[in-house]
Amino acid sequence: MIPRTSYSVPLAHYRRRRGFLLHFEGLTVIAGVIFLAFVGAVLARSLILALLNLTFPGTPPGCC
């Protein structure tokens, strides 16, 4: 009769690798959300500045 092989070593290796990948995936998602929030803030600020420049009441008529 052939003895069964132990699955503890391959399973531990798989779980360690899977845990690392899940940790890396979580950090990637967090970095992506921070990047999107930063880009959104920059775009919103530029949009607000553009709208304020278009409708600023202090500019004389026919100036720009």
C-alpha cells in the first residue's frame, strides 16, 4: 500500500502566496481610490476656476 502524501506543505505555500496576493490587491485598490479622488479634486478645482473666470462680475464688459 502506498502512503498518502502530505498536503500541509503545499497548502501552507498556497495560503501564504494567496494571502500576499490579497494584501497586494487591497493596497492597489486603496491607491487607486486615492488617485481617483486626487484627480477628481484637481478637475473640480479647475472647473470651478474656469466658471468663476467666465462669470466674474468684476471684469469690464467686452474685456475678454
